[in-house]
Amino acid sequence: MTTTEPSSFRDQSSRLFVAESRFLRGFDERSAETFLAAEASGVVAALVGRGKLVAYTTVDPSSVPEIQPSALVICPETLPFVSTPPEWSFSMLKDAALLTLDINAELLDHGFILKDATAYNVTFKGAQPIFLDHGSVERIGEQGIWSAYGQFVDHFVSPLFLEAYAGVAFQPRLRGTVEGIPVAEMNALLRGSSRRRKGVLTHVALRSRLERSASGYGAERRTEVAATQLPRQAVKATIVKLRKLIARLESPVVGEWTDYEDAVPYADDEHEQKRVFVERAARSVGGGVLIDVGANTGSFSRAASGLFDTVLAMDIDPSAVDILYRRLASEGNTSITPLVVDLLNPTPATGWRNSERASIFDRATGDLGLWLAVLHHLTITGGIPLPLSLDLAAMLTRYALIEFVLPTDPMVELIGTSRSSEAAPYDLATFQAEIEKRFEVIEELYPKPTRLLVFAKSLAWDEASARA
């Protein structure tokens, strides 16, 4: 059965479809001619060859008659996981922005440009940004415009400025929208000295003023503005200048849990017992997808990564994820994908009818889940009852390795000082009773008296298989 991918409906000239286990993109006559011309110029092959654009093969349209439009049909490489902008750290969004600008600059040299600049056109293969939308390529003559500039500012510049200049993490603002941060909103958010920072006047304040002015234009004036063109080299100069600005941006945000791994009260021999236990569990599952739910800066994600095809290293702390990303990016790692995920407020389904972009839990399921020192944060800090956290663990992966930190542990005592007496139960007996309802326990270990590791198989996955 072939279905239309919900995220592609906005561009009717180049639609994305899902046919069994593969994606297919169908082009109409005009977009097919443009893409084939870009192919003939050599720029498409160059972008694919350097890992900037998703690889693809051409498909005979007659073999997929249900796809329309179908003047040209291609089959893009299927990526193991497609992350979205609310799940990126500062450096990830920055690198996605630079990739978008670099592709534009390279296309311009061959007479083409991107007609879309949404951040959703980029995802990551491990720690490598890659562009997804082959249908975004359009022609530009010696005179033209970059029609996607406004979208680029909303999706990339505004969130980066918010964090770099105002010290506010952008992820919560992107979680409920597919439109980025509109420039008018960004203009209102930047106050005081932040308004004098480089690029704010040009890309935020003036553009916001122009948008307000344009709202009062008549039809004739709007047509004149839309028809304004610049020499192609002037368009490229603008893109190059914008790239230099973004490349210099840095985040001042320091996360609450960035140094957590160094603060965990494990003696060397205890930590080694934990590492060996995790590695043994990982080897027994092997292959497929590992989801490290509280990865922090990724020590256990990295230790187990050689045993799995794909590793999703999630953490609530954007700074910790950013540290991991920069380390992986410097190594050229394409197997571990760092993700900013707040389990108390995860990426929801967003966009048109809440179906344009899937939620994190509709995209992320796997073979082994690592829940190391996570449950006590969910229950004590977040107020999530243990049964609900274990429901999620059983749903997310076939196997789970869960660390239960006892109430007498120094870390629990530290974060529980302001805990209400009315809070959800958090004790060993409750944990053991609830885990046995959802898992078949395979192995247990106390690496220290106040910490219990449990490796178990999800009963929910067995039940789902039986129903199928």
C-alpha cells in the first residue's frame, strides 16, 4: 500500500510517499525538468557525494502508478531516524543552518537555489547534518531573489539569536510549532543590549518593521515588492555574509546536569561493575536501535554504540547534548544521534491537524533502552508515578536496562529535599512490584547498596507480537 507522507503536502509539485518500507518522491513536469537540469550540472552528485544531500535512486514511474505527480520518481535513502529541530542542541541547529546556506551557495554557482529554508528539510545521520528535500531545488537566473530568506530567519536565525543573545534555550519555543520563531515575536523578545548585537538590526528589527509596513500595502505595491530582483552574485554575497554571522554565534546557556556524570557517587570498582553489566546486556540484545534515555554527555551511549546499528542518545539538558554532539561531530560519527528530549514534555505531533510532524515516540522505538539514573528524576522532580515511567520503558524498546536509585542514595536525598509528602510513592518495593507486571526480569545487579540495575524483556512487546 502507498500512502502520502503527511509532512510533504505543502509542496504539491514534489510530493513524498511511503510505499511499503521505502520513501518515494514524485515530481511534476516543471519540478522534474528543474531537478534533472541540476543533476546534469553536476551539483546534485557533488552534494550527495559529500554527504550534504540524501542519496537516492531513480524509479520507473510506471512501476508505481499510484504516485502522482510522477514525471520523475526517485527513491531517497531511508534514514534510521529523522530528528526534528526541537530535539537539536544549539550547535546542531547552527550546523543545520550552515548546511542550508552552503547548499544554497553551491547551487547558485550552477544557476539554482533552494525555494524552501525550513529547518525540517534537514536532519542528522548521527552527528552529521544532511538535507532531505530534493524537490526544493529551483532555477535562478542572473537576476533573482532568495524567496526563502524570511523562512530561513524564522527557522534558524531567530532561535539561534534567542539563545546566543538572550541566553534562552530555544527548544521549548520550537516544540509546539513547525513555523520556527516569527521575526515579529523575536523582535519583541530581544531587549536591552541584546538588540545591539550583530545581525539583530538587519535580520530582526528592520525585517519586522518591513513586515508591519507591508501589511498596509495595496495589491499593486505588493506585486512590485515581490518582483524585486538582485544580481545573482548579490544574492550569493548575502548568503555568504549570513553564513559568517551564524558561524560566530555561541551559546552562553549552561545546563543544570552537564556535570552530572562526574558527580555520580560511584567508586571506580562500582562504576566498572555497572559498565560491565551494561555491556553484557547490550551484547545479549545486539544490532538494531539502542535508545539511551538519559544519556547526559554520552559515556554509555558511546560504550555500547559498536553493538548497535543506530544509537539515539537523549537527554533533557541541551548543554550536555551539545557537548556530546560536538565531540561526535569532530570524530565524524554517524551512528550516534544526540537528541534534546524532555520526557516530561516530549516533542509532540505538530503542524496541520497535529499530523504534519510525528511525535518523538511515534518516531523512536528500538531494541534496547537504557534508563540509567532516570526514574528518580521523573518521580521526585517531575511527579510521575513509577508505574507510568515503567509503562513508557516497556513501550519504547523490546528490552530495557533500568537503574533504580534507592531513596537512601545521596543523589535522591539531594533532589528530594523539597519533595511533598503527597508525592507519588518512590520505594524499592513499589519498583519491584511494578516492574514485574511489565517485564520479564533477566538479570539484576547492585553495583552499590543504594543502586539496583535490572535488565529485562518487555512483556508489552510480546503481547503486541501475539496480537499481530
